[in-house]
Amino acid sequence: MTIGLISDTHGYLDPKVESYFDICDEIWHAGDIGTLPVLESLERIRPTFGVYGNIDGQDIRLRCPKDLWLNRSGVRVLITHIAGRPGRYSRHIKSMLGASPPDVLICGHSHILKVMKDPGFNDMWYINPGAAGRQGFHHIKTIIRLTLEKGKVTNLEVIEMGKRGSI
């Protein structure tokens, strides 16, 4: 199963996203979607699952939860917007990780692309796809594509879509 990961669009969907995600089975958005048209555009590409972020209004919050647990191809996934980072998770996330952490924790918020395994939580993958929108301090718009198969994350690729202000 191929997954497209995106975060922090802040109401802007780069037209290139469709060409990168059209081969995906699902799209997962890690919050700060910004507007319903962005969510609806992603849903037209592939089935989309997402969480709301701190800038999202009631319209997004009615469609997306704060935290989302998924199980795909034997991989347990937790998606949230604000998680902190390995070694410095928020109290909310620490309580969710508990004795049985997911295989993959996906978050956004920081606009900082980061992919690593967290040895403190059974080598759980920590994935922040960076930011795909025009707002924020990031310089390059990024998304991630990965494959889930037989309980493992494979073929993880970071996709750079140009400078923050560019189309």
C-alpha cells in the first residue's frame, strides 16, 4: 500500500501534489489543512484521512479528528498535528504512546521535515513531512511518499516541490 503524507498546507495545495500522489492508495494529512477546498482537492486524488491542526477552523474540525489511529498492511499508525519530537513529546502524545506505541507516529506543526526511528519507543518511526504550503518559515515545500507492506515501512521518499513561495 502506497501512502502520500502531507502537512501544513495552510489553505494552499501545490498543483504538483496531484502528480506525486496519483499513484498512492491513500493520502494522510497531518493537520493545518487550512480550508475545506484543500481537503476536498486531496479527496479527489485519492481517499484522504487527516487530523485537524491548530489553525484549522470548525469546518475542518467537524471532518477530521485531533488524533487518528490507522492500521494498514499490518502497520499501526498514529497521526496527530502537534506531537513534539523524539525525546520531547508532548504530555498528550506520551500518554497515547504508553505501553503499546504505534509502529509509526506522523505529525506536523513544526514545518521541519524529520524522519527517524525512536529507540525510546520500540524503534517507532517518527515522521514529520515538513510543510507543503506557502506560509511558515520553511524554505522548501516537502511531502513524503512511502509504502506499507507486511508490517513494515519501505520505499520512503522525501519529495521537494520547490521554494515556499513558488508554484
